[in-house]
Amino acid sequence: MDRVIVYEGEIPYEEDLLQSNRFAMIGLAKLAQAILGSNTLVNGLACTPTAPASMEIQVAPGELYSLQNLDDTAYSSLPADTDHAILKQGLKLDTTLFACGAPATAGHRIDYLVQAAYLDVDAEPAVLPYYDTNHPDHPYSGPNNSGEAQPTVRKGVCHVSVKAGVAAPSGQQHPPAPDAGTTGLYLITVAHGQTSITEHDIRLYPDAPFITETLTQKISHADVDERYARKATTLAGYGITDAVNIKEKAQPGGVATLDENGHVPGSQLPALDSTPPDGSITEPKIADGAVTNPKLADGAVTKDKISGPLYAPTYEINTNEYIEQGNGDGASGTVNNLVVRSWQGIGLGPSIEGAPVPRNEYAHWFNVRTGDMGMRGSLSVSYWLHILNPADGVTRAVHHSAGTIGFVGPNGWIARFKEDGNFWTPAFGWLSDALSAKVSTEGNQTIHGNLTVRYLLHLYDPGNHTTRTLRNWNKELQLGPPNAPALAVRDDGTLWSRAHGQLHDYFANKNELNAKQPAGNYVFGDGAHKYALAWRKDDRMHVWVNDTPIGFIWTSGNFDPSTKADVAWVKHLEQSKADRSELDGKANARAECRYNSGIWDFGRMIGNETHKVQDLPEPWVATGLTASWLTNDRLHGIGMRARKIRNQ
């Protein structure tokens, strides 16, 4: 490993520190390459479902080791070096979530690829201080005092990404290939309609280069015994010059041990090296364990060589997966005739291509640790489906019998359904019988007693096939189409309609609607006062308050400012104008405008009107607004109040 030399009193350069960093990286990379080799390897980066399960997967922290150029780009003032390659380490320090959406088409599946790549990333930018030879005590901010931020760290990154394949009918989808420069790690298969991703949907990408054994595991005591047990001894005087490998003890072809009867166990007998005649191996020959699975070398013992059944207490695939004889005659969680042992899962899958379940996937799977089971396709049972509740130890069931299906508890039926939709419970019996005593299914109905419905009553009109509702909502009883009531009665007795709003804003009590005003008057009130409007023959709208006339309201029908129609109050305006000199002249300097009339109400725009604009004629100006409310938070209309102004 190279090292930079720096001398006392020497002026240091940035290359000194940069070279030190590069030499350290090269030394570490060469050590890793000597141990791991030159091929890409991955450590960590476990891919698991989220908790709780969702349509996302999570990739844990880890590292990627990849052969890369020393530096593809300049490393500060050190030039790029693409002539030398080293085994670089890319780091991923945090867990990352990736979404894997289900395909939109029924019957389709899609494969997602989790892939990783090594990247050199210049990161953590900052505006750095630079030395100014002209003003040493005032450093530059950034190169040439530009204020430009520069990266301060060159990171070796393990970049993980997810690549989506193309959705296709189940079993026909193809996983995407890794992008150039990336390494495939996992495949995730998602089906249409799937709402969460489980561990069964995640599998390793073929030949994913994960490190599965650490260095300490490779040099463990057991491995050392196996590899290096042959060693020189001090028993040469006894004619023993070499020890026996521990792996040869009690092994066929090795050094046998004796049982309590002084016999060599059948498991230690060597494999057959000749072909026995047909039928020569009988049941007694097999029962003593002389011919077991390790003895069936090169197919020497086939079914034609065996004249009776083959008995074996255990068929072992490996130390964690095997089939063995059970512990008794039974079928339960504690006693069974046959036992299939597995490290964790047992899967059943097709041996052919083109089936609804792909050949490299499973139709049924069992978790022997937890008892969980999964499957694809339909589940068919005869009559009973029993479900145990571990919390209380009680079994309840779904039962199909005599044209009904329902739920059965410890004391019998809980609920039953007929194919015609009739429903039975122990409390009420058949629902149709219980209701027929109260309500008939046709014609006019009579209900004996109170009818209580929650929140909403739908009323169907068979004539025009429309539905209206009676709804108890927001301290109101509302009637009308769904979500658009036409009429509402509040708890305080006030009445609201969509056409007129809160009606008590306009109409007085019934005893106020009398004949004191001329025929045709429009009378309304607020409880304390009564107001009346009447359109008279002089083309003006006259107003009374508590039977006292107070004048009339300006409208475009009785006053046209351009023609100055012959109306009494226009004449009054003209006379007032004549009495004031220079009314139309210019105002004196710094003169203020003054009002020239009282405040008039110019009507109101309400919420159900289509006309939403109301302008004032000159020289009228707005002085305020009026508002009417349907409720505390529902505005019904806005009115405008105005008066005329003059310039002096």
C-alpha cells in the first residue's frame, strides 16, 4: 500500500491529501479483491414486505462490490484514471421503499426486478473559503470569489432501483432483464387485484451474487476439522503414521463403528457395486437396514430387484428436509402416521409449462413453523369448513346442508341463508316469517307500532322511476332528491326552501298579512316591524314601514338617467341644481366631494338568480352592503346601499 511523504517545513499541496485518500482506497480494494475475487458480489440488501403488508417492498442496507475504473472523472486536481481497475465498495446505509403496483387487467400478472449498480457520486456541496494572496485576512468565497458551491465528498454508492416488466396473462409474463451496468437481485410477482405483497411474492433473481457465508464461517472449527483433520501423529512407534479424517468415521467406505451387539450398522455398509438378480432382494433383506438410500449407488437397486415393499423409517433430502414415519395412528396436531419435515416452507407446484400456475411457482404452500397456508385457485370442501379460534379454543364452522349455507357454533346454527335470500337466526327464526307479520310484500302496507329508520328514508316513485329522500340531518328534516333537498324544516320551526331560502326572512306572521294596505301590496316583516311594497300607477315602487309611507325605490323601470323622466323626485333634483350655482363646474382646489342625497337601498341579488351584476348610475356611490342568511353559515343574498355625491 502506497503512502504520501510530507517533510517538515514543506508547503503542503492538496494533491498530498487526495493521493492519501486514493492510496487508502486502492489498498482496501486490493485486499477485498484478494479475498472476494473480481466478480460482482452483494452483501445485505435483504428484500422483504412492509409491516403491515402493503403494495410496497423494502430493501435493507447493504454493500455492493464491483470492479470499476480507479476514477472515471478528475478527483479534484488529480486527473481521471481509467487505465486501472479496482474492486470498489458501494454503500447503502438506509432502508428504501419501492412501490409495485398490480396490473389493471383481470387475470394478468407482472414481474418487477430489483437491481443494484455501483456509482461514484460527488456530493455534499458547500461554498469553500479560498486564500486571497492580495488580502490574506479576507478569504475568497468559492473559487475566484465566485460564491460557487463545490462537492466535498466522492461517495461510493450502491444504487438500488426497481424495474417493471410487462403485464401479461398469468404464467406468460416475463421478468425484465437488468439494465446495463446493474446486477439483478430479486423478482417480485404481483397479480391483478392484489392488495398487499407477502414474502411468497418475493424470490431471488437467478444467480444473484449474494455473499452467503462470511470469512469466520468459512474458517469455523467444524470446517477446519473437516479440511485439516489429517495430520502427523506421535504414534509412529505403533505403526500409525497418519490420523483418520473425522468425516470418514461411521461412513460407508470409511471406518465403521459397532453397535451394542457388535454389528456394523446398516447405515455404514458400503454401496452396492453390482447389480443383484431380479427379485433377489426380499423384504427380510431390506428390513435389517442393509439396503438404504445411500446404498442405491448408480441405480444398482431398482424396483425390479425388489420382490416386496421397501421400508425406510426416514427418507432424507437434506438435514432440514425429510420424510419420516409418524408418531402414531392419527390425524391431528399432535399425532400423525406420516411426517414431512421442512426448515420452513413446503410448496406444491406443477411440473409442466402452460398451466394457470407457472412451473417455477407454487399452487399451494405451507409454513410449517406457523401453520399458515396459502393457495391459488378455488377451495372446494364437502359440507363443512371448520375454523378454530386459538383465543378461546372453540371451533366454529361454515356448513352447507339441505339447500342452505350458514355458520355453526358450539351450540348449533348461528345463522343460515337460503338460495332465495331468506335469512334465519335463532333469535328471530326465518326473517320472511318475522316480517310478514308486520309488513306485506305487495300492495299497501300497514305497520303496527312505530317505524324507526336511521338517518335516511328513500321514497321511490314507480311512475317516473325516481327516488326522493326524507333525511334527518343537521338539526333539519329535509325532503327532496338525494343530496339536493327542496324543503327543510328546522328544529326551531323555521321553514327553508331551495326556491326562496329561509322563508321567515320575507314573510310576517299570519296575523300581519291583513288588508290594511292597498290591494296588490307585498307585505313581509321581521317580527318587530312590518314592511309593504306596492307598484303604483306612477311607475314607481312605493314603500311603507308599519303602515307609514316612506317613499319609493329607484328602478330602471321608473327612472332613466339619460331621459330624466318626469318624476317628482327628479324634478326636485333639477330644482335643487338650479338653486346651486356651478354645480356642474369644476371643484375648487382641495375641495372635498359631499353627499347630495340620503342612503337608498338598490335591491338585493339572491343566490338562485342568474343575474349576478348590479351597477350604480352616476353620480351614485356605494355606502354599504346588506346581507340575508339562510342559516348561520349559509348566505342567501347581498344587497347594495348608495347615495349621490356632489363635487362641492
